Amino acid sequence: MLAVIKTGGKQYIVESGTKLKVEKLDKPEGETIVFSDVLLTEENGKVEIGDPIVKGAKVEAKILKQDKFEKVIVFKYKSKKRYKRKIGHRQPFTEIEILSIKN
């Protein structure tokens, strides 16, 4: 079974057992979370498209860890003006594992 879920302003294609990194969720590690914003489901070739979400469909996931991505360096520079700024940023994320998809 396949589903498309929406979380953190992004859409993800998921199957049971899939591990993925999503925008930070405010839940502790080890807790189960339910995504009710399911945009599409597919089972045995039968596709159900939501308007905008599929009614009654839910995706259960377990939170594996809360962490940050690698540092991204932002460097601003203007030639001949003695202007330069160096800034680092680490985006937080939540790693989840999809447990089940219920239609």
C-alpha cells in the first residue's frame, strides 16, 4: 500500500516500513504520531485521490530521533565595498518510520 502525506508544508510518498526525515515535530522520541492529511492512497492498483484529503485515511508513524542536518554556510559579499558576512545554519528535523497505512 502506498500513500502521499502532507507535513511541514511538504508532500511525501510513503509505504509501510519507510524511514524519512521531515520538518521538526514537537513530540519526543519513541512516540507514535498519526498523519491525517493523506492526499492519495493506492492499494492493489486502485488509486483514491483526495479532495483535498482522503476521508478516513490515516498514516501511523513512530518517531525515531530528533536531530539537525549538517551545517550550511551562507556567505554574503559585495566587491570593492569591504562588506562580507559569514553565517551558519543547521535545520532541525525529525526522523520517522511509517508503521501502517489505514484507508
